[in-house]
Amino acid sequence: MAQLIPGTSKVAANRRKALDPTKTLDKVRDVSDDDVVAILGHRTPGTAYPATHPPLAEMGEPEDPMRELVKPTEGAAAGDRIRYIQFTDSMYFAPMVPYVRSWMAATRFRGVDPGTLSGRQIIEARERDLDKLGKMLLESEAFDCARSGVRGCTVHGHSLRLDQNGMMFDMLQRSVMNPDGSVSIVKDQVGRPLDKAVPVGKPMSDADLKSRTTIYRVDGEAARADKELITYIQRIHTLRTMWGFKPMA
Amino acid sequence: MDTDVPDTSIPVQIEIFTERLLNPETVERLVTEFAKIEGITRLIMHGPRIAAAVPEGPAKGTPNVHAARRHIQVGQQDVELGVQVGRFWLELEDEDVIEQVEEVSRRILPCGFQINRGLYIRTRPTQTDYAKWGVIKDTRVLGMTDPKSKSRICAIYPRER
């Protein structure tokens, strides 16, 4: 059993669940394949995947034991372009915190390049692999339609106060709250209007968010209240400080 | 030297800091109520910018459709909101007005808020002010412009001006 995240708190348990590829994330909504493609905005839904190189099977690759050992992903085998999905997660109890989202991408998906910035998180992958992982993430509990967003650019909002209706601030307003309280995504991740709005259901309640979040907060579960977590952090900190990357203790 | 003597040259300025970013309807109602209070001399609305056009990425330059970017009506005056308001900076004639402002805020705002006392609007011109505007005779316009903006005044003026 991999040692993923220490801690006895609910937040630590949620992080372990997110990072453990043997655990399935709860599915909280349905988003069709075409809607995922539309939200990503890299190609028109229904069109063929543009290729950046011929399929690997036709390329006559040299014999190599590593090539036999590591099978290419479906997108790599077909020669797809590399494209991205980028998330912004509000610090107000969003289900994911950017670093955990990156770790999760690294443990759950093959052939991806996750990257974390201060308030956003990007995953690069071959296009058809990206469509699959994007769909899985958008439909799962790792995405809340009010506190998370798919934002390719102009991502500002992660550390801002929420809007009056509980939505995370988005200068491009890619998702809107309907009068009935449900949310629809109306623009793709770079702010181009979609032909038709994509309904993504109602936002999670505050209680639900607090039970699913991977964010430590003093007004939720404070990191310092998790003794086991602090013990491990302090131990790692001490070992790193005293012996760098070669702890002898 | 007696340090308790209040400095009358320092204006009474307050900040209303809301728990949520407000929608234009709430801002319109609140500022309309503020306009009825005698004793508010200057008011600035502050918050994250909402650009008129998408500023970057593949959609750069296309119109940015956003519900919070719209015109509000304050009395007879039309004000274009370019921000999603999260703070109000008010300059008051005296401290007694703070109570009225607090009462109105409590009545209108749907969320919690803080009222902080401080100095939020400039009282003296800066070099940038001089470079952009020259000698400013009417000191009421000081600090009422965004130095980085190409627009001029971004605050509510009395009707007669």
C-alpha cells in the first residue's frame, strides 16, 4: 500500500482517496463527450482528432525493450496533438487544492504532464486521452460547478471572495447560475461562447463541500489540528534541514 | 506637547468591506441609499476588474459578456460598472455619518460586512497626478482616478458637476 498522505483528519482521508488510483471518485453529474470537447475548445465536437505525427504502428520504431515494456497511451499511439485542461479551484472549500489535483493526475492517469501554479492547475496530455480524463474529472466529486472552474486563461478567482450567489469570481463568467440555482457552462475554457450551454447541475452545499474538500482551513479542519500530519511534516522538515536530500537518521 | 489634539486636516474616511463580491443590483440599491445621506463627500467602488473585451488567449479582443458589467442608475446619474464591487471607500464630513452608513449597509447588504476606519483616498497630489493632470485646483478629484486606467474619472460626481 502506497503511503500517500499522512493524517487522521477528514481532509487527509479525502486526499488519500483522491490520490489512490484503486479508489473510484464519486460521480456527481453527467457531461456528454461532445460537451467535454466543447468546453475544452481545442477542436469542434464530432471532428476527427488532428495528428501531429503518424500512428506509432506505422512509424517503424526501432526495437527497444522499454518500448515493449511501456505501452503507449491511446492518444500517443494514434499520434494526437498534446492539448491541455486547466482548473481553478476556489480556496473556499473547493473539492480540490491545486497541488492535490496535480498529484492526483500523476497517480491516476498515464502519459500526462500536470503542472501546478498558485491558483490553477494544468494537465497536458494527448488529445483523446485528455478528453477521457477531462470527462472523468468534470463528472466526479473533484469538480464543483460553483467553486471550481475550467479556465484556460484569465484564471483569476481562486483567492477572491465568492460572488453573492456563491460562485467563484470569473472575469470571463464562463459559468452562470440559472434562476433555479443550477449552473450552466456557457463559454469554453478560453472564453469563447459555446453554441449551447452545458448544464452541470447544482453546486454542492457548504456541508457537502466541507465533507469532500482537500483544503485545510482554520474555519474547517485546520492542518495544525491534525497531529499525525504535523508530526510527519515536522519530521520531513527536520531531516531535510539537517541532512538535505540524504537523511541519515 | 499634547498629542491628543485631533488633526482636523485628516478627513474621515471609511472602508466597507463585504464578505461577498456584490452583484450590480445590490450595488445600485446601496449607492442609491448612500446618495440620500447628507455628509458623504466622496465615494469609490472597488473590486476585481471586469474587462469589456477578453484580454488574452485565443479569444482576445472579443466582447466579454458578463452579467456584472453593466450600467447602474444612481439618482439621475448613469454609472458604468467596470468592476465587481467588493469594497466601498467613503469620505465623510464627520464621524456621525458612520452610523447612518452602517445602518444603510446593514439594511441593504445580503451578507456580512466590516467597516474599517483609515485613509483610503489620497489627500495630496502625487508626481503622477502632476504629470497627468498638471496642477489640480479642485482637491476633491484627488485619488478619484485609477492611475493605470486610460479612462478619466471612475467615481460618482454630484449632479451639478
